[in-house]
Amino acid sequence: MLASKSSTLDPGKPGLRVLLAIGALAVAAAAFFVWRSNPSPQPLAVPTPITPNTSITPLTQSPSAKVTVHVAGKIRKPGVYLLPSGARVTDAVTAAGGVTRGASTGPLNLARRLIDGEQIVVGATSPQTPLGPGSPVTDPATAILDLNSATTDQLEQLPGVGEVLAARIFEFRTSRGGFTSVEQLREVSGIGPRKFAEIKPKVRV
């Protein structure tokens, strides 16, 4: 009885091979599905190179900028000249042909930067020097300046007035179309009550 049961359960060699093949296929299928279920590493995207913004330009002064100045006085070729921005008084004197024979530049500050629209009077050393209409000449010690016609060089001769403050007075005069009273000097930046009291006796309109 037992022998018949064991013979029934025994698949035999052909059956064993079939079972082993089925088992191997099952293991291979399981391994394949496990492998497929694992996330595969993805290649990283190549970073986009950052290119510099070529549209940004440095804040430099345009080489084509110009200033217009009027050169008068003891000069070979008086007149209005167009010079590069940043030029000095000496450049304006040179452009106008230099001083006349036997003359000097007087109290001019040749190293000062030019201001657009200003008048440069060459050789202004005394009130008797003829410079033509609209070109006043002053003696720093005694003369009274006309605020509406004085040059920046002449304004620098006022008590406590340097190059920067003279330029502010000139710009104020230009923007307002001239001074209507001496008291308007108090509206110029940098002129307080004390400085105004020093300047007032030296100027007029």
C-alpha cells in the first residue's frame, strides 16, 4: 500500500526536470520584477553656462561730451570754443591761440576744469584793461563784482569762495536767468549767513 502511494507521488526524472525548470523560471521572473521595481539612476542635466550680461555698460563719461566756453581778453583769437568735457582752462587758452605778445594769463587758474557756458577772461589784472562789453575786469582787493557778469575765476576771488562754490554761483545764475538781488546768494548751496555777510560788500547786481 505504501509503495503504491510513493510511486504515485514520485514524478520521476522527467517530471523532476520539469519542476526544476519551472522553479528556475519562477526565480528568474521574480528577480526580473525586483530589478524592474528598483529606481534606476537618471543622468544629471548639464548645467546651462551663465553668460555675462553684455548689455550693462560702465558708467563712464562719453568721450563725445563737449563744453562750450567763451575766451576773451588778452588772447590771440577770442571767441566761443567747443572743447572736450574735462578740459582745463589751459586747453581753452591754447585753443584760442594763446595770450597776446607781452601779456600774461593774470590770475587765471590754468588747472581748473572748464564749466559749460562760462566765460574765461585772460589777463584780467586791473579795472583799466579793455576787454570789450560784457567782460568785466576786477581788482580782487577793491573792486565790486557784478554777480550777473563776473566769471568763475573772478567769483573765486570773493571771501570764502573757492572753485566749487564759484561754480555753484555760476550755475545758479544760469538757471535763474541772472540775479535780481544780492540776497539771492543765500539761496546758493554752501553760502550761510556768515559767508553771505563777508561776500555782500564785495558784490552787486
